[in-house]
Amino acid sequence: MSDVFYANMSTRMSEMMQEEAQYLRGVKLVDVEEAQQKLVAVVRRLEEEGQIYIARGRKDEIIV
């Protein structure tokens, strides 16, 4: 999932986010899962509002 996340931002922002993530090691799994669910909820809301479009391809193909 992180590859898709980083691939959809500028190189500079991707590097900054990855560097920051290095300092966040040791986070509880429950906190990670909660944050992921919040992110998914935002993405779904943006898609419903028509602000983003998520193309769905074959099972082995992810297009964002």
C-alpha cells in the first residue's frame, strides 16, 4: 500500500514522508489500522463527491 501512496505524490513530498515515517517506528498495530480506516473513509468520501476518480481494473491491476 505504501508504494501506491508514495507514487501518487511528488518526489520531494515522498522523500519527506518516508523520512518522517522512519521516526514513527514502534506504533501500535491498532493505531495503524485505525489510521488506515480513516484514510480509506476520506478516499471513499472524495470519490462519492466526485472530487477523485478511482478506476478499477482487473483483480491484479490497481489504477488510482
